[in-house]
Amino acid sequence: MQGSSAFQFARCVYSEGLMSRKQLLADAIDNIRFRLSGASDDTSTALRERIAQQLKGVRERDLQRLGVPLLERILPRLYPEMLRIAYEHQDAGRPVYIVTAAAQDLADSLAHVMAFDGAIGSHLSDVKDGVYTGHSSGAFIYGEAKAVAIRELAEQHGYDLADSYSYSDSASDLPMLRIVGHAVVVNPDQELEKLAREQAWDVLKLDPIGRRLQVAAGVLAAASIGGVAAAAFQYNRGARGEQARGAKAPIRARFTH
């Protein structure tokens, strides 16, 4: 998508009075730092803990009710070309998943609306009696944790990572890009594009969605904490031979090497 799903989530939370303007601004500033400098285990943990604290005392139902306004913000920012690529992967027998640092509920909603095969998202806060506690015991799907989650999914379903694909526009997703046989960087900045060419990864450049979104996209991309990445998995030929023998999808987009 053009911009960050996580920041769109924060804007929805703010618009419903569940987050202060000060917190929203702090998120934007901190997320720019993450975007520019990457993430270590310590910084990823600190970010997850801050998000959980912001949710403390919020009813789970109130966040679930943000589904419609959130999708209204996100869906216009989806690149049609990426949806076509995802569906071509599916038609070739490769399940398609969203892999994101955003909440699992949001990831599941997006996967359902786009007819993907599933989603991997973050557990942002524990819930007690329908209210967020401010503590999180689950996974925060960011940086190396994305790679770990993908490996677990592949092992569970018999996917062959060497013949699978990852798509991302963020350097924070390098661990995810490195564990598959076909890594693709999307609309990369100069540093990420240089790295992709050194690794002989494909580079996919998509046209901007429209003038109405371009200004917002510049801010949201900078404020991203990883955005929404996508992965298309190939079934292990030994475990799922019949589904793996289909012809590969004719991916139609502007790839460069």
C-alpha cells in the first residue's frame, strides 16, 4: 500500500478519542526514527510496550468498531498492481499472506476483504474482562520476528520458502526478504534499492496512486513502523506435490534487476 497501515490505525484511534494528539505526534516522530535507523530487539520491544500502554483501559469492542473507518482509509491506498500480482500467485497455487506489525484483527480484516489466504499480525495487548490491560505477552511481528513467524507458518503448512516470494518497501523487512528464494522490494528508497541490486533481488516500481494521496503518502511512509508486507508461499513439492506442479504465474509488473 502507499503509506503505512499502522499510522492509519493510529489516526483512527485518535479520531475516536482513544489517543491524544500528543501521543499521535510522538508515534509519528518515533516511527520516523525506526524507519531511518532500523530496529534492534530492544527498540522493537520498547515500541510494542509503548503501544500496549496506550491501549490500557480501552475496551476491546471500541477498537473492533474501528474496522470500517480504518478500511476506508487503507483500501484507497492499495496498489491495484500488487493485488493483481497476489491473485496471480494464488492462481498458480501459492497461498498469499499479509505479514504486518499491525494488530492481528486488522491483518485478518484486510486478508478477508482482499480474499487472501491468511494473515500474520501482532498481539499488541492482553485483554481482561473485555478491556486492554496495557501488557502484552504475544508476538510483535516486526523485523526479525516477521522471519520467525514466516518460518513457523511454512513449517506448519509445508510451504517451500526457497520457492516462495516476499514483497516489501521497508528495510526493516530485510530478515523476511532474506529467508525466501524470491525477494522483491517495492518502490524502494535509494539505500534499499542499492542493497536489492547487490543481492540480485527484483525491484518493483509502481506508479503513485494519485495526486490526492501523494502528500499524505510521503508523511505516512516516513512514519511507517514496517508497513504491510506480503508473502506468497509455494507448497513443498515433497509434501504437496499435486498443488506444486502448476505453472508459475505470469507476473505482470515493472520489475528490474
